[in-house]
Amino acid sequence: MKGIPEIRFKSLLPDHLRHDFMVQMDNKSIDRIQIISWLAFLMYSSLLFLDYRRSQDGLFQENPINRTLFCLHLSGLAYLIPALATTLAKDKVKATRLSRGVIFWLTFAFMTGNLLGQSYYSYHLYLSLSLYMIYVLVTNWTFTMNHPQRMFFNLGSFLVMIVGINIGEAANNVRGLVSIYEGLFFTIIAFLFGTFDYNLRAAKFLEEQELKTRTAELNAEKKKSDALLLNILPEAAAEELKRYGKTTPQRFELVTVMFTDFLDFTRISSEMNPTALVDELGTYFAEFDRIADKHGLEKIKTIGDSYMCAGGMSERDADHVIHMIRAALEIRDYMIQVMHEKDHMGIPHFAIRIGIHTGPVVAGVVGLKKFAYDIWGDTVNTASRMELHCEPWKINISQDTLSYLGDHVEYSHRGKIEVKSKGQIDMYYVISIRS
């Protein structure tokens, strides 16, 4: 908090926060009201019992101060009734507001009149002024009042006090005039105290709201940055990077890697508008992302018209091989649907081919600027060769991938295909998944 707030009559709070502040302060007022009202109730009950005993002994007739004390104790108990009702109500905030209004009217109509209207003698007046001072201070502190309410309450209390003094015989001497000035002094002190307390609480509330706003903004920005990071890195790598500022390369013993690309992409794209080309690729890759995410796969990167993803890099994906096949079939079916739409409109289309291989990889983050998550190893190279030696609209898989599929898929054996730098490799076209 930047220093202690000055005493001022203009509210520290903007209009949209004032209601929330008053609700919060009413909630806090309940605790103060409960403590003070029950303690005061016990005290006034005891005093009224003593008044009753004095009346039975005939002391009311002997000493007028006993009658004054009785009026003081009775009015004090009446003052507490709304506060006590607040402590017993179910909706305590509404009860607090209601009791505050009732106490205002009791102040003007009953309590202060009984306090000071009975003061026929100067020593009674001393007692009445002391109680009046306590009364206005406690009320200003206990109940949360905005500036107009506080001004109304304190001014009204002071005017009623003046009426009370003028009712009694003290108004006939100088002491009555002095008491009015003393009462005014007490009222001003109570008003300034209440205003200071209100501003102090308002400044604290405003600081809390600003802190909540800043925290919410920071959390929103953090979510955005986390989401952006998760678009670049897998969840485990992103968490490691946030925690330690770097990632440790990992070796995965069994990962299924898929490559896709578009046949004759260079020729067709050269005839397209650059913006249209980027938009079209964006549409295709966005759908590939959705399909990969649906099947629990990790997108690795795009290179030109090639899309690369992997499965098995999470402990939760034990069936990543079959998931990859399902994703590949869905991607192929999507592109076939696009082909039919473009053929109907007489627009050139891209023919897709897909290659899949299963084996060990090493994964990690490379680079300092525009860093990227990537995977390396012979598995990646073989998957790329599977795609390169695939026919359009086919899904070409290796013997290693097929060995993990069992009887789950229908396939056709292509035989051994000569692959550069790898010799002959058995290749298979996936036809469908068996139900």
C-alpha cells in the first residue's frame, strides 16, 4: 500500500467497484457486530437487572441519577436489538444493511434523546457526553458507511444531541452550551475517524482488486505462452523447458513415424497464387493436426508440402501403431474427399502418399533462436523412404510396422523394394482396418 490514505470525502473507488466493496465490508462488519453486540448485550442485561433491584429498594425516588441510568441502559439495549438480529439472520449481508438503517432511526428517534434528554444535572451530562462519544465512535467503526451515509448519521446524531441538551435543565446554564461544543468535537472526531477507516479499507480493497486484475492478466498471458509452447513442443518437453530452461535429449525405443507429401507438388503449386497456395496448405495441415491430436499422435513438423508426425512418445500411447494406421486412413480419406470436390469444380488437386515405419528414435530441442523439437535416427529415414516409394493415395508401411499390427489390418504385400542406401526392404500397402 502506498502510504496511509488521506482523509477525503470523495470516494477512492470507481463506481463499478463500490458495490463490491460495500458487500465485502458488510461481510467483515458482521464479525465486529457479533462480538460487540453480544458483549454489550450481556453488560446491559446485567445493568438492567441492577436497575430493577434498585427500583425494588426505592432508590429511584431517592436519587434522580438512577432514573437516568435506567433510561441509558434501556436505550442501549434497544440499540442492540437490530445488531443482535443480524447475528441470527440467514442472509447476514442483507440483515446488516437492514440493521444499519434501523439503527439510524433509533439514533434519531430514541437513543440519543434518552441519553441526553435525561441530563437534568451537570454530573448526569458528563456521563451522557461520555456515552455519546463511545456510541458515535463504535457506530462509525462497526458499520461500513459510505461518505454520504456517515455524514448523515453524524450530523443527525449531533442535532439530536442538541435537542436532548435543550430538553434538560442544563440548557439554562453555561455548561449546556459548553456541552454542545464538546458534543460537536466528539462528532467531528468520530466522523473523521470513520472517514479515515473507510478510506483505509477502500485503498486496501482497491489494491487487492488491482492485484487480482494483474494476476488474472498474468495468468491469461501465461496460458497463452503455455499454449504457444505446447504448439511447438510435446507436453513433457515443454514442462522441462519451463522448469529448467533447457531440455534433455531422450531416446524412445519404439516409435511409429509417418510422413506424407503431395505428388507433383512443385508443378501444381507453380501455377497457383502464392496466397491461395499457403491458404490451401494451411487448410490441409490444420485438418492433419486435428486428426493427429484425435489419435494421440505428436506432430513433429512440416517441411514444404511434407507433414511429419509420430506416435509412441508418450507412456499413455501403448497402441500407437494402430492409432497411426487409423490416422493415416483418415488423412487419406479426407484428401480423397477434397479430390472429388476439386474434380467437380474442375480445379487441379494434390494426390497424397503416406509412408510409415516403426523403430527407435532420439528426440530433443535444437537451436537457440526459433528452436524446434525434432526426432532423429534410422527410423525417421526409413519412414521417409516408405513415403518416397509409395504410390498416390496409398499407405506404405514396413515389415517392422506390420509386425505390431497382427490381424488388425488388411494389407497387400508389395514384395522387396530397392531403397537407396538401405538395400531391399519388404513393403506393404494398408487396405483397411479389420472391424
